[in-house]
Amino acid sequence: MNKRIIMQFLAILINSYVQGQTKPEPTKLSVTEFSEKINTTKTGVVVDVRTPAEFEKGHVKDAININWNGQDFQEQMAKLDKSKPVFVYCLSGGRSVAAAGEMRKMGFGQVFEMSGGMMQWREKNLPETKMASVTKGMSLREYEELLNSDKLVLVDFYADWCVPCREMKPYLEKISVELADQVKLVRINVDENVALCKTLKIVALPVLKLYKKKELIWENMGLISEKKVRKQLKNN
């Protein structure tokens, strides 16, 4: 084996090693990384997988709406060019994770997910496009007035599309009836109170906040059992 062949062989080995050490590009991006990636990827497609009603109230510029829970999700996605990067998001990140997984199964090679969804996007004051007039919803002053009670006030931040929220709703309503003399339940739809949720830094769902004499004494983000909620109420 002459010197030239040896050098070529070594070059191939080195190149293979370098390529093997190269870290794959991350597919889950923070909202700021997501925004920057969109701006630097001119051929990408931005897909909002929320409901049409959510989409109209505010979305990322130039995004198209393909509802993850719609019956025609796969049909609509199949119309897109699989060779182009796809940027996917929802309100808090749950639906976009599921949608991104389905997109990859369908053959989309580059799928980037926005961690935290529009709730985090709004938290960072990033720009959004609105197609419909959005009601202001509850003001912070009105919210604080709801906390003015001799009872414990349990606030449930929810959305109709949120599966854990739907799971918790029956037992929360049961608690509000059984402990009516001790607890006041307030349920706040985040889709109808965007500004308030931004002020209170509600960036994921579900969220429970427990107040005593207008002071926040406990809070929980995510699915929680009835037993644990009752324990908090009993201890306070």
C-alpha cells in the first residue's frame, strides 16, 4: 500500500470521526431560540397546532393553523413539503410535542418544537399577530377582589383543551360543594384571560393557587390528586 493510499484512508477515518462527534441540532427550542431560528430559516413553515379560536386570538407571525385535535390534521400536514423545516407550537407545549412526533412519523426531516408554547412566548413579550378582536378579560383588580373572602380561596387556572384540567374539574367542583362553608372555588379560563395570566406568570397548565385572607399560601402546577388538594385545604 503506497503512501498516497494510506493518506487517503487516514483522511476518511478522520472525517468519519469528526462527523460522529458532531452533536445533532437540538429540536426543542426555547421561545427566544425558536424566534431566532424562524428568522434565520427563510424556507421554514411555522405550524400552530391549537384550535382556530385560539389561533385567531394571537399567533406567531406567518404561522398556519393546523389543529392537532382536528380530524384532518394528517391530511393538512401531508400537503406541506417534507423537505422543509417545520416549526411547531401550541399554547403550553403539550399538543406540539404530540404533533411533532406525528410529523416525524410522516417523514418530516426537520421538526423544531417551541418549549412552553405561546404562554412562554407572551411571557417574553415576543410579537404576535391577532386576527380577531380579543376581549381584555379579567383585570388584576377584579382578580384581587375575588380573593377578598373570609374563606380559603382556591383558584383553578384551566383551558377547555387541557386534558389534566378536565380530569381535575370534577373533584374540584365536588370539593367546592362539600366544603362550601370553608372554601371558595374560582375557575379562570386562560384563553379568555390572556393579559391576567401574563401578569400572574401562568406559563403552563393546570395551575392551582390557594389564598388565605388574600395571601398566597400554596400553589401547584400540573396534574395533582384530589387527596393532595384536600390535604392542603385541611392543613390551612
